Amino acid sequence: MSCAQPYALQLRARGYRMTPQRLAILHVLHHSGKHLSPSEVYQQACVELPGLTETTVYRTLEFLTENGLARPAYMGSGHLVYEIAGHEHHHLKCRICGHEMEVRHDLLKTLYRQLESESGYRLTDSHVTFIGLCPDCQKGE
Amino acid sequence: MSCAQPYALQLRARGYRMTPQRLAILHVLHHSGKHLSPSEVYQQACVELPGLTETTVYRTLEFLTENGLARPAYMGSGHLVYEIAGHEHHHLKCRICGHEMEVRHDLLKTLYRQLESESGYRLTDSHVTFIGLCPDCQKGE
DNA sequence: ATTCTTATTGCAACTTTTTACAATAGTATA
DNA sequence: TATACTATTGTAAAAAGTTGCAATAAGAAT
């Protein structure tokens, strides 16, 4: 749980508390390195903290998202998955084999500026997932 | 239900059938002009076709999506909403007042090309929603 | 018009996600 | 170290969404 201290400070600075439940969930996300569904988070965090409930997992994932410690992604399955918040990025997923790759956020910078000047909005966030065919799956077309 | 014929032909061409259930749901989407949640679709379509079940609504929305007649959008609420498929577009939503505006797809064309050449993927689809502050809500900051 | 094929539906059971509320437990302060 | 404040949790129940399967009905063929 060596990853805990910075998270605890961030929460406390906002008037929230660090709890064993949040710690277990953060730990799972932090060390997983990939997207996890709420039930995957629940199963893994339960190992570290027996007695954890699914209700708490859902609530905590939403809470961490609101506070910038986790990021949800809609990967086309109809359900949200979560990952630890780190560098801002997006995803590109193959509709056939399911292979995923990251899309650097700076590729969207130009678009962001263009959108802001056209719309008058100030952009703060985005949910972006691209779907397509990876090089391998294009061959088998 | 004057909007039915073209839809029926599209489905039949793919080996599927037009049914009263699908017609009612398409009708609701077609004439709504905005995003609807599955339960909103259910309620409205039920008026036209009493006896319709929620199961069928969920299944039909997914079916229409797969066949290009409806489009799902993830609007940041954690739940999918649907609209009739027409011109391809994306969304920009104010995180405070909820106001939504459309983003033309051609604004993403450059990004698409860039992504394709960098990744080797062929892009076929995307789930894109931008979140920000609309001009009005920026004032109240 | 009738028959046949099978895509589609409704039902019922099940899983996932959300909500309300009382009990618990972080953490700031004395 | 003890106390107080209130953020957070677990419980239970409701709501939303999914799945398997037998019955139905769209539409092609006769």
C-alpha cells in the first residue's frame, strides 16, 4: 500500500477522508494497469479487504472519478470501466479482436481549441473512444 | 408512421423483419429529435403499442444500433441514451446546466486521418462526448 | 390464400447498479 | 487522549438491464 500517501493527502485537502475501502480500491486500480469493471474491482479489492460491499465499490468509483483519482471509459460494451487517473489519454479499440491502444491526449489539442472557439464553451473533459479495425484484423477482411 | 417504409426496406435487405415493436420504437426516436433513455423510449412507445415490454426495448435499441438505424451516446451520466441515426455527429455538454450542442463530425476528420496513419487502424466508429462549461455558466464562475 | 421457416417477442428468473437511512469511524480540536 | 462533527459505510430494498427458452408471427415460397 505504498501508493497511499499522496492519495490520502489529495482527499484530505478537499475535506474528504481516506478509508480502508478507498485504499483497497485505489490499490487495485493503481496496480492493475488496465481497465477494470466495477465487479472486477470488487472481486480484487475484496481479497485485500474482506467485507467490502459492491455498493461501496460503485460509490467509491464514482467518488474517485469526481475527485480526479480515477477515470471512467466507455469501451463500447455498454458498460463503464475504470482505470487509475494518470496521464490524460483516450482509447482506440479493435471491434473484432478487442485489442486496445492508447491515444495521446495532445492529438486532440487542436480539436479542443477549434471547438472552444466555435462554441464558446470552455472544455474541461471528454469521453472519447475510437473503434476500428486493427492492422491484423484488416487482413482477414 | 409515415417514416416506416425506408426503415423496413433497410432491415429486410439484411434479412431482418419489421415488426410493430420496432416500428413503434423507431417512430419514437424519429420524432423525438433528442436523446432518450431506454425507459423514456419504453414509456413513449408503450402509448403507441400497449403491451410492449422493456426487454424488447432494450433488445431493439441494441439491434437498431447494430444495424445503423439508431446511435447510442454516453452523455456522462453513466448510462447510454439513444437517438435516431441521421447525420454523423458528436456532442458537447455543459457540466453545470446540462445544455447540449452538436459537434459536426467533419471537425474530427483531420484527427481521424492522423490517428489512422499513426496507428495503422482503420477507424469505423467513435464514441465522443465533450464536457465543459457553456458561455453562460462560465460567467457564474 | 396457405404453408413453412426462423427471426422476434414475452415471460420469468437473474445480474447489475442505485438509493435511503441508520450505524460506524476518520480526523480536527480541545 | 478524549470528544465532537460529519463523511463514509453496510444493509436492505428498489430500479435498471440481461439472459434462456418456449410461443408467436413476418415474410418467402408454394
